[in-house]
Amino acid sequence: MENITENKTGQVITPSQLLEHWQGHRRSTRKVIAAFPEKELFTHTIGGMRPFSAMVSELLAIAVPGLKEIVGGNTSEFKEDMDFGNSKAKILELWDEATVEIDALWQQIAPERFQEYIKLFGQYEGTVQSSLFYFIDNEIHHRGQGYVYLRSLGVEPPLFYDRD
Amino acid sequence: MENITENKTGQVITPSQLLEHWQGHRRSTRKVIAAFPEKELFTHTIGGMRPFSAMVSELLAIAVPGLKEIVGGNTSEFKEDMDFGNSKAKILELWDEATVEIDALWQQIAPERFQEYIKLFGQYEGTVQSSLFYFIDNEIHHRGQGYVYLRSLGVEPPLFYDRD
């Protein structure tokens, strides 16, 4: 996938680097999910915010459905209330399924499309690249909140820069 | 600064778009700083973490010094313990000074340098682009933590997608 021509033409970040950037963050988020005690993953909150499981549901509702829209051009409604049956294993299973789907869908985004204007979930307008960065940034944002939840539970979170 | 050629050659994100991406996040972080009650900005913590002022000190210690290294190639030690004199106005003043410096330093990064390998602060190795995304992602991460601090203080944080 790495394209030497891209680097020689001064690409800031290549499509394959951006995919790896995202998947690296997703590996880190997976570790944060795994670090939660199962009960608190679904119940622990601070200041009236959502439990971390609900934030993860939002991330799953954005990643693959958003990419499918980018690839297929079809519009769907945004649905973020998933039923995990209060099971951490179920969340991790869905997370891993999304990892494989993201890799496959990414290969269907032609390089010239990153600057194309789109409207996602019937309402969010921007370029393909700005939409993808929104997906990633929103994940980092909520994962950062998950770190505070873990600390408040006395659990040491994964290292921020660990993307393995 | 926008370069039409870059878009036509399939740039995922152009240098000027990446600068605006970062500065948009920095405007959002500025709103989070401003939203804190002054005393709690320097004292409020959860789970043994740092107060938000200390996280902002880290962000300021990374942004301009990191960019100066990228531009000038000189290595400096990482120093993140700033003395704000417990003043929110002082933090916002330093934040705004950094905004201007970032704009000026960015113009000195030649487009082909984003894929160049560097070592920052004498220890962090990566490409220029991966270093810059680390700066941005680390800011989003800590700002997300600031959101939890604000909520736990009963303060409504700015909207995540507000980058104006």
C-alpha cells in the first residue's frame, strides 16, 4: 500500500500512514476498554457523563458506518445505542470486527477522494479527510475521558503513546 | 498558502489544512481553559491526576519548542513546569502568544519535510508528520480530561466540534 511516489511529491501523510495512525489509536482504545473492571465499564460515571461503554458505542457507530458511507456514498441514520449485554468481551469482539472492516473499507478510498466534499449521516458536512480526522479526534477525546474514569477507579491506564 | 497542485496530486491533507486543523483544536482548548473557575484550574484533580493548568503547561512546552526544533534542527530539553502565578489570564496570554508563533514557524516547514525522520527533545523519534500529529493528539487527549474535570465541577464544557 505504501506509495513511494506519494512521499516524493511531498505528501504530508499518505493514505496508508493515516490508516495506521487510526488503527494505532484504536489499538490504544482497545487497551483502555480492556483495562476497565467489567461492571464499571457499564456503570461508572463522573459529573453526569455517560459510562465508557456508551462512548465506545458511539465510536463503533461512527467508524465502520461512516467509512461505508464514504466508500458507498449511501446515507444512513446515525445509531449509537448498541446493546452489549453488559459484556466487556462482546464490546471487544465488536471492536475487533470493526478493525478488520476498517482495513478492508480503507482500500476502497481512492487517494484523490480525501479532498472531496461529503455529507455524513445526512448532516455532517466536510471533506473526506476532515471527516476521518473527526472520527479519530473524537475517539482520542473520549478515550482521554476514559483515562480519568480509570484513574478515579484506582486503575492505571495504558500509556498514552503505546499504540502496539 | 493553499496549494491547488497539492490537491490535484491527491494530498490527503495539505500543510495549510493541517495547520488549520491544529489551530482549530487550539481554539477549542483555549475555550476549555477559559471555562475553568480560576482557582480550580490550578487545584482541581481526579484520581491523583494533575490539575488542568499542569496539562496546559505540558501542551505549551511541546507546541512552540517542538516546532522550533523541527524548523531549526536544534535539540533542547523538554521543560514543562511553567510558572503561571496561579493566573488564568497569564495562561491565556501565553496561549495566544503561542498561536502567533505557531503560524509563523509553520511557514518555515518545507512541504517535503513532513516525511523526514527527526528526534525531538533529544529522545522522541519519528517523522515530522507523526510528531505533529502527536502534538495534536496529546492536546485532544488532555483536553478530553479537562472536560471531565469541568463536568465534575458542574461546569458545562464547550461543544467538542466547536473550533471557531
